[in-house]
Amino acid sequence: MTLPLQDKKIVLGVTGGIAAYKACGVLRRFQKAGCEVRVVMTASAQKFVAPLTFETLSGHEVVTDMFPPRRTVKTRHVRWAEWADAILICPATANIIGKAAAGIADDFLSTLILASRRPLIFAPAMDYEMIENPIYRENRKKLESFGHHFIDSETGHLASGAVGPGRLADESVIYSAVESILHPSGALSGVRVLITAGPTREPIDPVRYLSNNSSGKMGFALAEAAASRGASVTLVTGPVSLETMPPVDRIDVSTAAEMNDAVLARFPDHDVLIMAAAVADFTPLHPSGSKLKKQGEAVGLKLRRTGDILKNVAAVNDGKIVVGFALETDDVLENGKRKLKEKRLTFICVNDATEPGAGFETDTNHVTLLFPDGETDDLGMLSKSATAEKILDRIEIIRGGA
Ligand code: CTP
């Protein structure tokens, strides 16, 4: 399979922040995708990571100085600007963003930025006070108005010890953002992906229901990531308070039965199904048509099982990729393996509801992928967007090998 960014030339501009060490992983991610990467470091970046690290990883000399001793300088910045298919500044400090916005060219990287006509992509990382500063925000707006790109930082623990926005986006999010800028049709172009998200609500009476705490964030992150890779996405969602972006075809449902019908009706027209929804397993046997009045000290509620959507899909699946989720509190891997088999899934994404930062309502998740051949892939604690990118990477690989 030819990778979407195969043979693309990326200049990686590393500026001085603690996230500079993460640029090593970013460089590797682009190399794995078949890109050639050359690195420029600012003077402050070299305080955090040695140029030798990037030289060894990239296999090329790292530019650290506008005027290196004993070398003919000529117009090296112009040559680099022409060589690159894209310039990725990662991490991008408030300083380089401010200089770029003001047109200052006082070192190699800022001169290269000014000389380049290629896509310029900033992956900012800084403390939350800086990212929220109106001066920074104005600078970003100005650069965006010139068509330059920004990859939003994540919210999380920052080097200062604070928790807030400003943490460098995960390398998979950075990769996929660059991919969609350089290859707008996307690696999943033409692929139809059906995704479910959120909880279901099972009515007890007109004003009460049984449900769960699913926020829908994981399913929405998957929908957004698949759409940005060029997939045509249908999102069947239970009641959540999240907005969808326009390229996603959103279908709102409420009960497990409605979700089942919506998925089964659309499954034949899709190539991939990802069931991230937390579907209720039981529904009241006799929901009341009018509001129930309180009677006595205790009340019984009779429930019946809902249909298992994935099992219903398995009965009609002729070889499409079907991915399930499982949120467990005990025997996480064992239960995940059982569900993988019973629901005849391509793979299952399991997570442990008892682990802080994983599961419902959080912005992060810690997912392990389980495959029918026994392979397990622990993705580690990541933002839900980054988790979504990794899941889609797997789907791309499976499709490529099909
Ligand atoms: N699922 C489904 N239909 C249901 C319940 C769950 O398709 N009625 C899907 C979920 O969307 C998820 C996977 O099955 O992708 C596993 O869901 P989970 O609730 O963990 O599993 P259950 O089969 O309901 O097992 P249990 O409740 O016993 O853990």
C-alpha cells in the first residue's frame, strides 16, 4: 500500500519549550509514513534537546544557526524553503508565533518561515496563561488569516504543574492534521464509515428514563478524525450535548431499539462500523404512558433485555470491518476477548472504567486493542482525539492489507 504522505519532504522546526523532546516522536511518526524529515532548531530549542538527537534520528545535518562558521551560507533558507512540501513548527512557542506574525526574520527558522510559500503548520505548546493571552490569540488569528495552519494544543498537565490548555497535541493528531493539509482527499477518501456514540435512554415514563454517563466524546472524536481523513461519516448518536461538524451526517436516536434500527438500516451502505455507543442492555418492560405517581415505600421495575446491535450486525456482515468497544471494571482483558469473539469483531477497544482518566466523561482514554489472532496493542493514556487517530490508523492498515 502506498502511504498518503509517501516521499513527502517535511521541514521540522523545533523551538524552545519542554515539548521539544516530543518532536523526536513526531519526526519518527513522519518517517514511518515514508516522509523525509529535515530539522531546524532555534537556539532555545537546543537548551532542551541536543541537535545530535535530531541529526541521528533524521539522518541529516540539523540547521542550528543562520551563519554557521566555515561554511558558505549563500541562500540556504531559500533552498530549504523550496525543498519542503510543508514546514511544521513543533513545538511552536509563543515567541516563534509572535515573530512569524510580525514578519521578524532574525534566525534561520524565522527567516525560512518568511521565505516559504509552502504550507506552514504550527503545533503550539505553552503554558495556559500564554495560550489564553490576547496577544498570542491575535498573532494566531493573523497567521491563520494568511492561510497558515494551527494544530490545537490539548488540555492536560502542563510543565508548570498547572492543568489547562497548552499541551502539545499528540503525535498522531499532528500527523493526521499534516496529512489532511497535504493530502486533502484523505487516506480514507471514498470510505463510508458508520459510527455510534453516546448513551441510550430507555423510558420508564414520559419524564424518566434509564441511561448511563456516556458523554459521546469518544464516538464524536472518531467521527471527526474519520471525516478529516476524507471518509464519508454517518454518526448515529444517543442524547449528548456535543456539536458535530458539517461533513458528518448525524442521526439522533434515543433508545437502544432506535439505535439498533438506525445501524442495521445503514450498515449495508457502509464499509466500516465502529460501535462506540454505550447501549443500554435492559429497557423497562412496560414503560408508562403517563407520569408514574409515588406509591408505597418501595417500587419494582421490570426490565427486559435489549437486542445486541453488534450480534445483529454480525448475522448480516459479509466481511466488513466492525470495531467494538468495551468498558469494564473487572477482568478487563478477559471480558474484552470474550466480547471480541462473541460479537465476531475485527477488533475491540477495551478500557478500564476504574482507571482515573479513562472511560466516560473524560477527555482522555486508555484503550487496549484486542485482535482475534491474540495480538494486543496498549495505546496508553491519550486524548480521545489521539485514541481515535490510532484506531483509524489500524483500520487503514487492515483495509490496506485486505
Ligand atoms: N453493544 C451493542 N448492543 C448492545 C450492547 C452493547 O451493540 N445492546 C455494543 C457496544 O456498543 C460495544 C460492545 O457491544 O461496542 C460492548 O458493549 P458492552 O456494554 O461492554 O457489552 P455487553 O455485550 O453489553 O456486555 P456486558 O454488559 O455484559 O458487559
